[in-house]
Amino acid sequence: MKNKVMGVINLIHEPDELEILTSGRCPATVPFGGRYRLIDFMLSNMVNSGISRVAVFAHTKYRSLMDHLGSGKHWDLHNRQSGLFILPPSSDDQQELRRGDLYHMFQNRDYFTRSQQEFVVISRSHVVCNIDLAPVIDFHERQDADITVVCKRQTDPIPGKSRKVELNSAGRVIGMQDHYGRLDSDLLSTEIYVMRRDFLMELVETSLAQGQEHLIRHAIMSRLDRLNVYGYLFEGYLGMVNTLESYYWNNMQMLRSDVWKEVFFRPGSIFTKVKDEPPARYLEGAKVSGSLIANGCVVEGMVINSVLFRGVKVRKGAIIRNSIVMQNGVIGENSVLDYAILDKDVVIDQGRDIRGAAGSPFLAGKRKVI
Amino acid sequence: MGRKEMVAMLLAGGEGKRLGVLTKDLAKPAVYFGGKYRIIDFTLSNCAHSGIDTVGVLTQYQPLVLNRYLGIGSPWGLDRRDGGMAVLPPFVKQKGGVWYKGTANAIYQNMGFIDRSDPDYVLIISGDHIYKMDYEKMLAHHKKTGADVTVAGLEVPWKEASRFGIMHADDEDRITAFEEKPKVPTSNTASMGIYIFSWPVLQRYLIRDEANRHSSNDFGKDILPAMLRDGMNMFVYPFRGYWKDVGTIESLWEANMDLLDDRPPLDLTDPEWRIYSVSPNRPAQYIAPQASVVSSIVTEGCLIEGDINRSVIFYGVHAARDSVIRESVVMPNAKIGVGARLYRTIVGDGAVIADGVTIGHPDQSSITVVGSDEFISNYKTLLEVEPS
């Protein structure tokens, strides 16, 4: 895979209904699952599949992205021949920023022409799954496809916005619609696409010349009748984290031990930027059940069915239920937290009672003091 | 290489015989401690926080795991263009090479390494101790007293004083006598095995000590007494704080248990003095609905379905349902079977305790050790492994 496949994580106009969670960051760096950022999943998938050259097409609010990715060494993408490339927009002109991903890919065509890999895997950062991409490439070559779309059959609808895909009996994609489309299909696109590098460059140039803006919605979806587009069926866990509802739901799914074992370990481990937090400490009065606890937490109170990120302090008598508390949150003595999402560094004073509802969790922005 | 004011030499060759099966394939400084660390992390982190950027790590016994762990020193900020970490095993020279004969000989054989940085001072530390210390403050003390050597000293309880190398000092902290493990101690200031030497003085004594065929080439037994006889300027640097030599099963277990108090004597959470280590990169730990975790520390990647009280659980441990873990230390990736019970047990990394096995007894004070990667299906076979 090393010299055969390159990866692209495309953050340009990434669907984003994550409300205040993305007020200061892009969806790619929204904290997820106790210690990760969303982009860690696709980045790790690529690395675990043997891809050693990955480009991240940054778009807006990417300061936290630069900080998180650094040199790429936490994903083993810090090496001489290849590694991690962060490609922000080449101009800060508002008109140009609004343009679609085809335009940005064209702007970075030098990056593609300078690469030597035969195939490109293009994906998004808001997709939570653990997938080996090597069989996808094999499938793509075997089918002699122009484009391969990785799909997941989802008989129970999942929260979040996903594209629907329709296959014929030969596995060819004959229909694809955006989430609001009326296509009656239980096949969802994982937003992972495979094609040859030279094919991608040609597609980008032709589509742009015809006035198209977006790679998937325009360039691919308008050419399904002319191109050999095949669907590869992925059977693992799929989370589309692009709405607040799906953010909450997918975090809560990590509290099922079968999901936890799959999403973080199989087929490969998910990597993230490491911090030197000490192990989590459970003090004498701690009562924790059905929860995900990260290093650096100090638990003196009660935590039920919740996700605590690194360095969260749960003081004596505090009760946290059905909630997500991000890095360095503090829940004061005897406070109650139920159905809440607290962004980083939120401090809840003692004796507070904060409750959201099952369908609409209470949301507190970064560094809020309550 | 640029000039450095002080270079640290970290003695990490300890065989750790008294740690039994835990050091079967492992040098003592690489033994796991405190839920995610190895013992050597503490001294390396001390160097990082004390502004020391040139560290020679002297290895000897079972260096494979340790070498791999240290790498180029990145986790401790020691991957430097100028200085940084160097692992220094005994090496073969033109006239043949020899094993390090003693702590002083290990430094003697690497005088060339130290000279490359042309330092004024050399800090000698050991990778066997758990403590947090700012060596810069000790250096300031060394300069202020105009010492040739400064030895860090700790006041230990009188009843334990006979286990240590004991120092006598006058009111100005000037060392007047040494006693190695005295039967009837007359001072309770123990040497912590941490020395700052003025480099030219140390160099002179190392060469002299090497020429003495009767010497055991040891800092505590030979170098320091020789300097005292010559009336050199020797001072104690009084240290107040937590310090533990984790050279025995009991002390390793105790030091782990010390971390579990609600206000532990050794604070791992201090953001100003983080203990750095090679991070395992595992997901957040999952505490199952039926689990109970109290007065314990647990690390990333654990799947806890059992009942844990007063224990230290390293990363990647699976404690299955109905398991009971009390006053125990469970090292990385160990598996504790359904209904298994551990009392005062140290479980080596990768070990598997089969379903329903009980190790130790709630009323028993002795500590049982299970070696790395062992499979324990029956407590009796274990007793043969490690009679405790």
C-alpha cells in the first residue's frame, strides 16, 4: 500500500450542524469518545491500512487542527519520504473560500502530480468507523472500477446526515442522493471513495470546466451513468457525526462494550495526540458504572452512563448521568448533571442542578463557568 | 557538541535480583510502576524538569526492553540536536572491553562521553528510585557551599535507618562520616544515591579508583570514603519529599499502594511536574455497568467489569465480571478471568489469571507475584513459581 495508495481527508465544506461545538474549531477536531478528535478515526484507518502519505485539505477554523496534527508523528506520519501534508486554502479571499472542493483540489494539483501513488482514497473527517482499506483497493482493482464507494447497509436508520446509495445486482452504483433525497435505500455512503490518481485529476479538471463545484455531489453523482462506480460493502460500526444529535448518540454508543472493542481496536488501533496525563484516580466515595473514563480524571462522586474526557474532576457528592464532559471539566460538590454536553474547560460550581432532556441535551460552550 | 554546565549520568544497569520474576527478562529501571510508568520515567522526568538536556543512560543487564523503551528520548524531551539522551552500554575497545564492574567504573568507562560536553558538574543518579526532585536547586546548593561533591540526603525513620547508607553532617551540612547500613544508627540522614560532583574532581578520583586493584569501584563504598579521607568539601543537600527505593517486592508494592491515598504523598497530577512516559495510546477505559472501582488508579485501554478496591491497574487490563481485585498491582495487558480473586498480588504484564482462580487471601499479609505472560489456572502451581 505504501507506494500504491495515498490518502486525502477532505475538510472542505464538511457538513456541520454541531452548533457551538464547532464555533471555534472545524468538525475534524471536535473531541470524541473520551480522548479523540473526529479526524483521528480516518487518519488512523489510513495509517493502519498501510497508507503513508496523507493530505488533509483544511478549510476554515483550522487552528486547532494544526495544533492537533502537529508533525503527524503520533500517527507515524512523520517520515522522510512521505508523511502528513496539511493543505490550507491557498488564498484567504472570501469568494474563493466559498468555492467547492473541486476548485481547491485543482489549486493543489501540484500536490497530486508530485505524488507517485497510483490510487487515492478520499474521505471526510466526520465518519467514525474502523476499517481496513486494503480490501477496498483490491475490490476496486478487481472490479476495474473508475470509482469505488464504501457503503454500509443500515437497516435501522442512524442519526446524522448521510448520502444514500443504490446498487444494481452487479454491485454497480446506479443511484446516489444527498441526505434530503427521496431515494429509498438502506445503503449509506461512508464518504470513503477510491479512484486512480490520474483519473481524479482528470475528473477535477473536466468537472470544473463544465462549471461544477463539488466532487461528490456534482462530478460523481452526475456521471453515474457514464462511469463505472461500484459499491464496496463495509460491515462494521458506522457513525456519521455531523449533527449535534448524532454527536451525542455516537458518543453514547461507545458505552456499549461490543462497540468500544470494535471501534477503538479492530481491525486497527485508533491513534491520537498523546498527552502525559496520569492514570485516572477513583477516590473512596467513587461510584462509576457504564462509563468511559479517560486518563487524568479524578472521580470522587458518581458517574453513570457518561463519557469523561482527560482530566475531568468529579467532586464529592456530584452526580453525572447520560452526559459528555470534555477535557478538564470540573463538576463541583453535590452538583447534578444529566443529559448534558460540556465543552472543554467548563466549570460547574457546587450544588448546581443541570439537566437537559433525552432528545435535546444541555450544551455548554468552551470555558463556561456555571 | 556544545558546552553544558551539567551532564546527568543515569545508572540503569541494576539487575534487580530482589524483584524476582519481575526482572527475569527486564532491567530494574524498566519495571512497571504506578499505572502507566516505568521506574526510570521518574528520574528522566526530573532531568527534563530540571533543565538538564544531556543524559547518559548506563545500561548493562537485560537491556533490550529498556533500549527499545528509551528510543531517542523523545517522550522526555531528550531528542535534541545538541546533547540529548545517549544509551551507554559497556563496549569493546581496542584492548578488549569489560562489563561495568561497579557504579564508579561505569562512569570511568564513559569519561569520554562526559568530556564531549565539557561540563563543570556531573550529576549521578540511579534509575531505581521513585521521587520528584529539582536537580537545579541541588546544583545551586552545590555552588553555594563550594562543594566538591554534594550528596542528597533524606531523613528516614530511625527504625529504618539501618537499611540505608547513613551520613553524618555538621550544622553547616558538611559531611563528617559515612556508615553503610549501620546496625545501631547514630544518624537518620540516608544517602539517596544522588550526587553532584565537580567534574575535574570526580575525574581525578575515578582514575585513582580504577588504579586501585582492591577497590570495588563503587560510589558509596569507594569514591565517597576516599574523598572524605582526603578532606574534600562534601556537603549534604537535605531533601524533603517522597522518595522510595523500589528494589524489593515489598517496597514496589508499598510504593504503588502509596499512590492510592486520597491525598497521596507522591502527586502524579501536578501539571507543573508531569511524569513523562511512552504513552500506550489506548482508548479511554470502559467501566461496565456492574463494575465497582474505589480507591484505585486505572489507566487507558482497560475494560473493567469486576470489583476493584485499593489497586493499581495498568493499561489494557481486562478484569472480567465477578472478579475481585484487592490491594493488588495489575501490570499492562493482563487478563483477570471471570470470578477470579486477587489479594495483595502483583500480576506481571500479559499474564492471564484463569476464571475462578483465587490468589492470596484477604487476611494474609504476604505478597504474591505472578510473572509476565504466565498463565495461572491453579493457585498451587503459582506457589511453586514464587514462594512468598
